[in-house]
Amino acid sequence: MRNMKAIGLLILALVTGLAAAVYAAGWVAQRGSLASTKVVVAAVDIELGSRVLPQMLTVADWPTGSVPAGTFKDAKELQDRVVKTSVLRGEAILERKLSPAGTKGGLSAVIAEGKRAMTVRVNDVVGVAGFALPGNYVDVMVNTQKEHGKDGQVSMTVLEQVLVLAVAQEAGRDETKPKVVSAVTLELTPADAEKLDLARSVGSLSLVLRNQLDKQPIMTTGVTRAELLGIKQPAAPMVVKAPPAVIRTRVMGAPAAMPRPEPAPICVEVIRNGTRANNCF
């Protein structure tokens, strides 16, 4: 009896194992039969502004149902194209990550349409201790002197949400460690480039690092030395206005003013050689 139970359990185990093997084989066959598409991907990390070369690319199988828009099937289609954003190894090359055909490599390839790149000199303080890295957004402040008034020193924000394109001569955006450099390149509109050029000539600049998701405009109007230290400005002296001049006019029909009488003449009696004569003035 015991042998029958053992044989039954053995047979049940064999049937269960066989069913599992058949199911696994069917699952593997089904996965292998899924449709796939050849997609060009990066074989190495590609920095923004770099010209794409054949050795940087490879072709990989991509499930047809999840192929992103703008992919390429042949690496020859990407010959001498320039990437405008960093591409990691194994990442698909997309059209939206490339500059227009014919674009030369370098920083100029990553400048947005209608924008300009302008470089300003910084130090470890102005450059936010090296944390103003490519891809970050900063505000630009200027400390200068007012043209009028005794308390002429003022500090204010002149530019907001400015994209940092490069630090020194590097435009890579994958680094997160601070890097103290001597120059920072910013992406500006033509009007903002004019403001920045004037600001750096009239005072000292400072970069203020801001959160990349913070798009709120700055509502401050700047701060003066007196406002910072709480110094009360002396009251302006009161200006006493002179009373308005009274214009006298003659009303028609009113009696005219009497003319002033002429003064009486002065007469002097002159005696010359026994002759008397009166001279009046």
C-alpha cells in the first residue's frame, strides 16, 4: 500500500514537471517570436556639441511596439550630425536630440534658435563656488552706484532664469561636482546680452543659482545701502513758494487814476556884474 502511494506521488511529480517544462518552452518560444526593429543606439557616451562618428554607434534590436519616434535604422543617416544634448551609452539616437543637418560641431550647435552665447568672467564667489554647471539656471545680479543721491550704492537682479551653456571651455552636463573656473558662458536673448554687457561695465556681477523647476519671476526692485542697514533718510527741506503775483487791470467804466502832480521848479537868483537873473530848473 505504501508502495502504491509512493508511486502515485512520483507520477504526480513527473506530470507536474512535464507541464512546467512545456509551459516554459512555450513562453520562451513566444518571447522569441516577438517582432523587433533595428534601431541605431549610442555605443559610447556622446557629449553635447559632438559630431557623430560611425564608431560611436551600433545597431540593436528594439521591440516594435515600444520604438520611440524619431529613431534611425541605418547608422549612415547620422554621418556628421551633431548632438545638441548628451547621449548615454545604449540610448537610442533621436532626431530631436540632433542639430539640423549641416550644423558644425561645437558650442554653437547647442544654442537655441534666436538666442546668443555670452561669456562673463567669474571667480569662486561670483560663480557660486563652482556649482553653476552647464545645464543649470542662474539669475544675474549687479552691484553698482546710482547716478543721483548720496546713498547711491544699490544691488539688484537684472536677468532671470539664464541657462548656463558652458563653464570655462567645457559644455558637458553630466558632472555634478563643483568646478571653480574663471569664465561662464550663458545663453541669452539679444536684448539680455546687451543688458549683461552694460551691467558688467557699470558694476560687479554675481550669479545666483536657482532651482531648475522654479519659474517664478522675481518681484524685488533691488536694495540700497540705507535700506540694508536701516538708515533713515533725512527729510527733504520744505520749499516755500512765493505768493502769486497780483496783476492789476483797469476795468472799463471805472474812473482813471489821477496823474501825479509835477514837482515845482527850483529857481536860483544869479547876480553877475551888477545884473540879477533868475534861473529855474
